[in-house]
Amino acid sequence: MPEAQMVGSSLEVRRPLLEVRHLVKRFPVGGLFGKKQLHAVTDVSFTLDRGEVVALVGESGSGKSTTARLIVRLYEPTSGEIIFDGKDILKTEPRKASLSFRGRVQMIFQDPFGSLSPNHSIGFQLERPIRIHKRARGEAAVRAKVYELLETAGLNPPEEMARKYPFELSGGQRQRVAIARALAVEPEIILADEPVSMLDVSIRMGVLNLMHRLKEERGIGFLYITHDLASARYLADRTLVMYAGHVVEAGESVDLMDNPQHPYTQLLLSAVPNPRAGLRTREVQARGEIPSLINPPPGCPFAPRCPRVMPQCRHTMPEVAQVGPDHWLRCHLFPPG
Ligand SMILES: Nc1ncnc2c1ncn2[C@@H]1O[C@H](COP(=O)(O)OP(=O)(O)O)[C@@H](O)[C@H]1O
Ligand SMILES: [Mg+2]
């Protein structure tokens, strides 16, 4: 929600840097003449501001990655608005021209090996975005910037790290390079899609702490995508719980995890702690499966699995209800108002 704030002597409406409104993505499936549609993302809305971490949690297939990819327009939304810095980028920026937007928003993927080029040195891979986005000019300035990025990402000594190739690095170091590369263009927002899921438990914490530092010290906003609720509670100011393409519950992270209201969130949090996953984490491993997203039936998507299902759940999607100062959910157990 935009907030009215006194700024200087004038009353200004301060809006968050990124606002996603009613985002929808349906993929056509089923061959040439298929008319079927896979409902990957349905009516997702949230805001993300500078210096804020928002977590997107949910089981595999719930639409988390698609949401991030829509924001950087790796996919074109079916409908909805993506308002960045006050402008609806879907209306004002053609997809191909969204490079400037991408300079302000960067994405980090789960597999740092896949996103780095095996044939180029780390230094070269960091120089390229600096040159493309003109963040430094001249050999010496570009090199200095590369070293500074490596140091920021905890890759020391930077002169040595710059000469290395991806295969010479550990998984954690590679993800730090991916973060350094994202930082090279000086983004205001980073969309991090399961950035620690493929890393050894012992090094996850270091990468999470790096993101926390970048939020605190540089005011970068993060969309932190994960299926690990404990790390979301640790890192994120607010958390959105996704199920089958819908945001079913959202709120301040600690409040949401300590007082989950939606039966799905409760199920996630009651799932057995996974002793291998570190952080004394609870990986999302609730029983049952996400329903088919192809031409899904009306009603709450969680109804078939819900221990508290009621007749209306099977035919009507619940409205959004507020259950705390910053705590929202969609569930017929909580009618709005
Ligand atoms: N390019 C695509 N074409 C068709 N279906 C897709 C595509 N990308 C994702 N999906 C489907 O959309 C749903 C949500 O996927 P995804 O966003 O990757 O979920 P998550 O990241 O939460 O695991 C899944 O059913 C997935 O198979
Ligand atoms: Mg994903």
C-alpha cells in the first residue's frame, strides 16, 4: 500500500520501488491444437522496497520461479501490472528494451555453475556487465571495480580470484561470483531464485549473511525464493507463501511463522525437521501433491488436501482477509471483515 509521508514540507505519497499487481501467467500446453492452459501464476500481488527482503516460499511447482521470471520478463505475463519506480513497465517498456530495467533489477539462479561461462575467467565475467552498463570507464577503473566486487562478495584475495575459472571454485564461491556479477551493474533489486538450495549446508549461512549485509549496507531489496522456511524466517522481513500459483498467506516473517493461520502454512511448518538441511531447518515436505495446474477446478487450490475443508472451499476462491497488522491470507476460515 502506498503510504502518505511527510517529506520536507510537502506531503508526498511514497511508493515501494517494485509493486506487482494481480500477476497472471498461463502457459499454453498440449500440442499444436491444444487449448489447454497451465495456470502457473494466478493473481500474485506484493511489494518490494529498497533495503527489504521478501521471501517467496512454497513447494516445488508452486509458481515461485515463474513469478521472478515474469518480473525480469524472461516470460511475458498473461496479465497484471509490474510497477517499477512508479511506471508500469509492461506498458512503458517493450520487452527488448527492458535492459535498463534489468540494470536496476538482477536475477541470481539456483545453479551458479550453469549461469557462469566455463570458458572465461571470473575477472572477465565480472568486467563484461561493468562495461555493458558503463559502471566504470578505462582499464584501471574496470579492474579496480572487479576487485572491489570480489572483496564485497567475500572472494579473497581478489587478484587471485579474478584469474580463476569456475571449475576451480567451490559451489559457495561460484554463487558468490554470481552475486558479485549481479552487483556489477549496481542493481536496486536482486531476485534470488533458490540461491543456496544447491549449496552444502555448511556454506549456506555464509551466502545468506552476504545477502543480509548487502541489504543492510547497500539498501538492496531482495526477493528471496526458497522452499526452506527457516532461512526465510532468518533473512526475510516479509514472507509470502505460495501454493499452486496463488499467494495463500503473507505477512511479517516471524509473525507468520510463529502464528501461521492458513492450513497450508500450518502444514508446512509442522513438516518434520530435516536434520541434513542445517539451520535446524524445516524443508517443505508436506504430504500430498500440488493439484493439476492444467484447467484447475474453481475454489481454493488447497481444498483437496486441506484437513479443514468446507463445502464452499471447493467452488469459491476465498477473498483476502487481514488477520494482523501486516498479516493476510486467503482462506474461508477467515472471511474478510
Ligand atoms: N516455460 C514453461 N512452460 C510450461 N509450463 C511451465 C513453464 N515454466 C514453468 N511451468 C510450470 O509452471 C508451474 C510452476 O513452475 P515454477 O514457477 O517453476 O515453480 P517453482 O519455482 O515454485 O518450483 C509448474 O507446473 C511448471 O511445470
Ligand atoms: Mg523454482
